[in-house]
Amino acid sequence: MLRELMILRTANVMRSDYEWHQHRDMAHRAGASVEQVDAVSAWQTSECYSERERAALMLTDAMLTGHVNDSVQEVLARHFSDQERVELVVTAGFYAMVPRVLDALRVPIEDARPSPPTG
């Protein structure tokens, strides 16, 4: 679920409708509540996130600005192992790149509805 919350935060900050569309339902399936998905734009003031979730979202914001300072590192260290922190950083870094590529290539949002049967 952390991965999906991080992706939604990135989609929100980067204004990536494609990523939002693709990952909103994935976040729900991974266990994120409707409230968590709806509050991702204001996660700092919302009470629906755990401390671990807040730490992951804090890292996401720091990665998007290009500076993960010592205070972010300290918060991460309280909640995640070294291996988990590497995974979170790689996730945040990858999904910071994805919306830029989607935008540059003008990738359209697929229709979420199934196509009607032919024949």
C-alpha cells in the first residue's frame, strides 16, 4: 500500500492524470482507504495516515523536490530498515520520472471501461 500512496502523491504533485487514473484503484486494492486516496494532496494535515505512511509520503515529497535532507532520513530510519529505505527511495525516484515521460510522449489515458464484445 505504501507504494501506491507514494505513486498517487507523485501523480498529484506532478499533475499526472494518467498515473492517477492507473493507480487509484490499485491503491484501493492494496488496502488504501477512500479517505487516504482523497487526502493524498493534503497528507501533511490529514489524520488518516500512520506514521510509517507519513514517512513514506515525506520521502516522496523530498524526492520530488530533489533534496532528501537529514530530518527526512531520520524519520525514515525510525520506521524502516535499510533495505526498506532503499526500496522506498527507488520507488520514489522511478515514479518521479514516470510522469515526465508520460507527459513528453503525450500518452493518453486508456478508457477504464471494457470494450463491448464484437460479433
